[in-house]
Amino acid sequence: MSYLDNNRPVPLERKLLSPREVSVLTGISIPQLEKWRREGGGPRWARLGDRMVKYHVEDLRTWLEAHGGRL
């Protein structure tokens, strides 16, 4: 028996976003997000595996609010 219910939606606060999703939601370009990752700026992010980069919605929201934006 599985205890995971795959039909329940993930709460937005726990969702991980791709750089493309962040770009669409915020208007920040993907190259700008890449630059911030290289230089240690921008919203907090995580690397999953060798190549996958994700942003936690709550970290993105916190960063945006601190920099005059909203999600």
C-alpha cells in the first residue's frame, strides 16, 4: 500500500520552479538568472543532479519582496 497520494496538488509554497518558469512569472530573463547564479546574487536556488536548477517558490517570493517585487 502506498501512502503517497499523487492526485493531490503540491502547495504553491513547496513547489520548485525551473528558470524558465521563474522568468515567465517575474519577467527576469533566463540569462540574468544565470548571471546571478554565477556571481552569487539573485534568488536562492538549488541544483538537482548534474544540470537541473530549481527555485523554491517561497525563496523566490522572499527575494522578490526584499527587492521591491511581488510574486
